[in-house]
Amino acid sequence: MSNVFNFTFVPWFRAVAPYIHMHRGKTFVVAVSGEAIAAGKLPNLVQDLALIHSMGVNLVLVHGFRPQVNEQLLAKGHIPKYSHGMRVTDEVALDCAQEAAGQLRYEIEAAFSQGLPNTPMAGATMRVISGNFLTARPVGILDGVDFMNSGLVRKVDVKGITQTLAAGSLVLMSPFGFSPTGEAFNLSMEEVATSVSIALQADKLIFVTEVPGIRINPFSIETEDNPIDTELPLDAAEKLLSQLPPATHPQDIGFYLQHCVKACKSGVERSHILPFAVDGALLLEIYMHDGIGTMVVDEKLESLREATHEDVGGVLQLIEPFERDGTLVKRGRSEIERDIEQYTVIEHDGVIFGCAALYPYPEHKTAEMAALTVSPQSQSQGDGEKLLKRIEARAKSMGLESIFVLTTRTQHWFVKRGFVIVDTEWLPPARNKKYNWDRKSIVLVKKLA
């Protein structure tokens, strides 16, 4: 049993290590909907946030309280009122909001104070700081609707938040603000989180919500064959919003998306919509290649490009497991450093997930494609095809007429893509001299049109 565990845990832990390094020192604003807390998800969310914090991420946590305020209003015989997607906050609603905010702050701080053995909180020292980091202003009257004590963010105390984060504390913010004259205003969790992320120029804005994300076909009611779009370019997100009616309810497609777009347009690198129904959604989104929800980003994170000397370490890390199991011929660091300009890589969010090298034999109008490798995390997503097409294009630009590969295990993949098996005598003499008869690799050739 332990060997099975080792074979699953060790590769997984190695795979997430690049993301741990990448996110250390970054600032994330995490907005948790009141629905998530009402559904009993707070303990696990707090444990995951504590784990993320322990890996060097600066965290600002903004909680919502929509269902909690509604519950108190109904208990007092008052019907919750909304307009333009915002709560209309009269005096009774303001009292309920203050009471709900106080209760939730108490619950969150208590959850971060736990240190139970055999839980992710064991040994964690989480200092949670909350305060008057927001200055608010009234919404006023919109289309004849007086929003009374509903407000919008006027100013964020960036210096105060930054100093608190620098001291190693987590900043906890309720959707509440005060005017310079001391008036209290009920704010929305979405607007607070977005405003804070923009003011801090945070690296990520993350909404943990009741919706799973944005589906690839957002207008379809079907879900089985309509998966979540895990990476939505900003321009595509803006286009989608322009096709939607104004979002007034959290279940509306554009409700959280509009805040993600606003944040990205204002300098936040990435914004995310995650489902609280999936346990560990935060960890899956932050530390895995494809994540679990929808990420809005100002540009496509994946790039197919020629390698540079800065990529040597990433290429070595990628191909090492395949060298170890015999799929690839072992190459030392010095060889990779010498030949790095021959490599093409696929990089995603700063991590190399695929590579291939091209070694030309111009006198024979051909070239060898070697070390074609795709990370297990992104296999079956077409990255091998992309690398092959890029290598073919490079070979054509050199005036070559064919490319060839030597393989012991993947000949069927190449045959499906137009390669044919040939005798070893077909190889250019210089390559034939280096043929390893112990490996008995199959030689496959593809003519370039």
C-alpha cells in the first residue's frame, strides 16, 4: 500500500512544486460568498487558506453575507429588497448586516485559530487582522430607487493593508465601510474584493462562489457535454458580457464575470471563478495546471516558442522522468545547455510542459526531431501536435524535405501523423554511426509537403 501511495504522492508533489515557487510572495484577494459559509464550507476553506499562506502567499480574505442578512431580515418580518443587482439597505437591513458581519467575523477568526492535530491547521500560526481599511460612499438614487445605506468603495487603505501583509498576517475584510463622517454603509462582497485587488494590484482575484465557472458554451442549458472554460481571454470575456443582459443575481452568467473583467482591465493579472461545492477548489485552481474553475486573463498564458538558456532547468525537469523509465535517451545538463537553441518549448504560466529538439542534416535535406516530451499533466490536450507542427515549420524554413525520429515506444503516435517506418540504413551516415543497437530504436520518417 505504501508503494502505491509513494507512486501517486511523489510525482504529484513534484508537479506542484513549480507553482509553489511561482506564487511565493504574491498577493491574492480571495472572496468567499456567504452561501459557501452557509453551506458549511468554512472549515475546509480556512484549512486550505492556511496551507496556501504557509507556502508564502499574501492573503486578503473578503467574506460575503448575503444569505445571512436575508435570514435575519426574514426573522424580523422584513422582505429583502434588491435593485440593479444590489441590496436596498434601509435601517433594519443595516442592523442585520452589522450583526451578520460581526457574527461571521467571529466564526472566521475562530476557524483560523484552530490547531487540531492531524489537520492542516496543526502547527499553523495564523494572525488574522481586520480593520477600517475601506472608506465608503453612498450609492444614492438610481433610476428613482433610493439605496439608502447601501454604499460603494470610495478608497482603499493600501498602505495599511500592505503593512499588515508584510507582517505576515492575513487581512480579513467584511463588506462594510464607513464615510469620513462616520456613516456606515453596506457594501457588496464582489465590489469590495474587486476594488481591493485593483488598489493592491494583486496577482490574483479569486471568487469562491455558488457557480462552477463559465462554460465553454455559456448559453447552453446542458452541462454534461459543456465543460467549464478553464482559461478565458479578457477580450473573449468582454465580448461575452456584451451579449448578456445586465447581471442582477449570483446565478447569472455575468454576475461574477463582470468583476473579473473589471479587475483584469485595471491591472490584476488573473481573476478566477471557483465552485465552493468542490472540496479543495482553491488548491486545485492555484497549484494544478488546468485548475477547476474559470480564469480570466489578459492574454493566453500558453506560449509555443524557441527555447533560451533560461529554459535549461525546466527542460531537464520535464524530460528526467522519461529518461529514468527508458522512454528517452539520457541527456546531461551540459548537452542540453549546448543544444538549447535547437529546442522548442511549450510554456504555460511560467512552467514548461512540453519540448522537442530539431537537429538538421542539411546536406541530406533532413533533420532529426528528438526529445519530444509532453508533461503527463497536459497530455491528450494537443501539445504534442503543436510541437510537431512547429518542428515541421522550422525544418521547412531551413529548406529541408523530411524529418525523422527514433523511438522505442511511441511509433504508433508518429505513424498516425504521417510518419513511415524505414530501415536504419536510411539514416544520414553521421547519425547512423551514433545509432544505439542496444536500444534498437525504430526509425520513422515524414516527408514535408
